[in-house]
Amino acid sequence: MPIDRADNEKTIERSPGKRNEPPTDHIPAKVKFEIYGEEMIEKKVKSSGNSGRVYLPPNWVGHQVKIIRID
């Protein structure tokens, strides 16, 4: 027996123009991250076009990194 997709789908109502926008009256508190790694460096993000950029040492190329904004 074929399944009627309309019966199984749930409708989510959203306000137009409000997709994926956090509430403007809520400022998130700082959170604590505990991570294990090999090295850590602290740098300031520089402007680069419409984005930001951080230069890392060349021996880090090909390795996995995690970036945490601290301020």
C-alpha cells in the first residue's frame, strides 16, 4: 500500500524574513570549552574582503584545527 506523504509531513509555520535569525534581545553568555590538542597560538583575526583571516604556521597545513572566538 503506498504511503501518502501529505499525511506524514508536518507543517512548520515561520514568520517571513525571520529564518535562521537569533532573537535580538538575547545575548548568549560565555561558555567553557575543554579541548585536547598539540599546540595553541592566540592571534587576532584580520579583515579579508567580506570575511576574516588568520594565518597559521606552515607546518599546520594538512592538520585539523578548531577555532574558538574568545571575545
